[in-house]
Amino acid sequence: MLFNSYTFLAFFAVVLAVHHGTRIPWAGKKSFLLVASYLFYAAWNPPFVILIWFSTVVDWHLAKKMAATDDPRMRRLFLIGSLTANLGLLGYFKYGGFLLETFIGTAALVGVQFQPATWSIVLPVGISFYTFQTLSYTIDVYRGNIEPSDSFLDFALFVTFFPQLVAGPIVRAADFLPQLAEERRASSDQLGWGLTLLTIGLFAKVVLADSWMAPVADQVYDAAHLAGFLDAWVGTLAFSAQIFYDFAGYSTCAIAAALCLGFVLPDNFRFPYAAVGFSDFWRRWHISLSSWLRDYLYIPLGGNRRGPIRTYINLMITMLLGGLWHGAAWRFVVWGALHGGYLAVERFLSARGIRFPGPAFLAALLTHVLVLFTWVYFRAETFEAANQIVLAMIGLRADALTLGVEAVLLVAGTNAVLLAAHWFLRDRSVEWLWGFFRPAVRAALITAMLLAITMSQGNDRAFIYFQF
């Protein structure tokens, strides 16, 4: 069930009506939200709900057993059980085919021809997100950061809460479970702002990402072997705007839907294209994932506490695995490696007091340009296509594919507005900006966005991060 569909709007209207318009006890409303969340997920592939049930039951019981014993070995054993169950499922469904292809390729390099049966496992939507969410719960219980939940219903709803179930933000138990202790009802201000955010998120996805940017990015990347200098840059700029509007649009819709029900989810984006440097970029892009990788991978590896060489290694491991989290393909590993390399170089220069010599906004532009090169490997379907785009971007390919003037102007204008808006709002918020508009202006903006969404509804694309 897509946020950008009439089916979701009907579903959400029913959920809101039951949640706010009935006198059902709080336990009953939580049960209703849990069932609604399962229905939301089952709209893609009903059997995969079983996987969520499995993760929920396993982590619920293992966390309880962990908290019930003081024996470090038993606690560690229960944690290993949680890691094995969750990462085992993730590995089988998401990385089984990738590992098989890698094995076949490696065997071919040494002259061994291996032809296995065709791998035909379907990837459950959102498995990377809810796996990391449940793992954070058991790890936090193991560390003693939180107590295991006393309510299986609350824990199950934490795992399955439909606004953020399939593409985040990745929510921590310490932030969400306390919200279930007492009945949540959105105030009139929360409901109004939630519906406004939902409109903004859908506009970003349906109009800006799907209708404006996606066709240009698709045209260039689907014919990467023909792309020249201008085409490659325009296509990559189109994708950089597309993926921001697509993923930030989803996160905005998720936060909005939760707020309409009275729940607060963490911000997942903070104007990342205004980042000055790559540490700053990862404090602003997909914040729930970057903070998860920091707290549950980078710091346990040693972080920056074991000398500079080990710090660089830890950065690379974290970003390589972060890249692999995004997709079971080597090009995602390269994407992660580039970001890891950027972070390592930035840390190396910073440790020696070397700073960018120009104004901060020029440093932000340089950061953005370097990020654009990483997006090539994220978007291209193959290494060959990615390399052709990169060669074109650095001027080593003659012009062939020629985009229309309208497409070039649309992408250039959209990116100029996007970068300017991010720079202006980098230390502010959309809510802060919205507060400056008069009610009549707000109504006009919402009406214009709703009309644009309705007129663009034919582009019924799934959100990009659903594949992860």
C-alpha cells in the first residue's frame, strides 16, 4: 500500500476515524493499530507478515530472557540468538542471490564453471528497516540501556507501526515504547500540522520526484552509453533531487501520519544538501540509519578511540556495510566505499588543522558535487553504466544523447531552488518557515499542492527505498 495512492488515503481515513472517533479503551485502540499495520503490510504480500511475526516473537522472548539473568554468558548467548535469527532472515532473503552471484563470478575467475538453479526468492518489502529496528531493541536490552517491555502488544506495535514500517525512520524502542503507556490523541494543532506535512510529503514524492525529476534521470541512465558531459551532469542532478524528494517525501509522510495519530517520530532529514563536509552530510541524510550505524556498529568497533589507523578502518567498515545495507550489489558497496573514503580524508585533514579555504557555502557546494559522483553508483543499474556516466561527467566522452532544453532548464531550476532552500533552512525547520505565512497563503499553497498531486497521480511509482 503506497502513501501516494487513493487506497492508502481511504485506509488512513478509516484509521483516523476509529482512533479519534471511538471510545474504545487504549488497549483496544493499540490492538486496532496493530491489526491495521499488519493489513498495511499485507497489501504487498500477505505471507511476509509471518516474517514480522517471527522477528517479533523471537526478540520479545530473547529480550525477556536476557533481562532475567545476570550470567554474562547467557546474556551473550541470547543476544547471539537474536542476531542470528534476524540477520539470518535478512541474509537469506536479501543477500542470498548476491552471494550466489559473487561465488559464481569468483569461481569463473579460477576457471570453474558453476551453474546453480535460478535464485527466485522475493525480497520482503522493508525487511532491512524492521530488522534494524528489532535488533536495536535486543541490543539495548543487552547493554542495559532499556528494560524489556512488559507488554507484548506494545512491543508488537513498536515493530509494526505502519507509518514507518517499510521505509523508516528507524525508530528506537526507548523513543517509541513510552508513547504507548498512555492513550495518544492528536491535538487540533498536531492534526492540522500532520495533514499539512502529509500534503508536503506527497507533493515532494508525486510531483517533484516522480513527475519532474525521474523522467530525466531515467532517460540518461537508461542510455548511459550515449550520455555526454551535459547529459550526465543533468541526469545525475535530476537523480540527486529525485532521491531526496522521494525518500524525504516518504519520511515526511511517515512522520505526518504518526503525528495525526498523536505519535512523534524522529526527523530523518535535515537539509542534507547544505552539508559542509561529509560528517555533516551524514548528520543530515537518513539520520535514523546513520545514527544506528554509529551506535551499533562504528562505536562497538572502537570508533575513534583506538588511534587514527583503526578509526579509518572503522569508518570504512561502517560505510561499506552501510552501502551493502542499501542493496545486494557491488555498486552499493562502491557507493559506501566512496562515502567512507570521503569521511576518512575529511578526518585526516581535520586532524591536521586543514580547512576549506573559502566561504562555507562554497564548501557545501563542493560537498554536494562529490556526493553527486556517489549517486551515480547508487542509480546506475550496472558498473559499466556507472563508469560511462562518470567518464562523461569528467569530460572523457563525446556528446551523443541530447536532452531537450526544457529538461535541462527544469532540472537546473529545481536543483537551484533545492540547494538555496537547504542552505536557507539548514539550521531551521519547515515548521519554522510555515509559521511565517498568513493563513490565506497557507491555504493557497496547500490547494496548489493538492491540485498538482491530483493531476500527477498517473505516475504511480513506488518509493525508491522500498527496495531496501
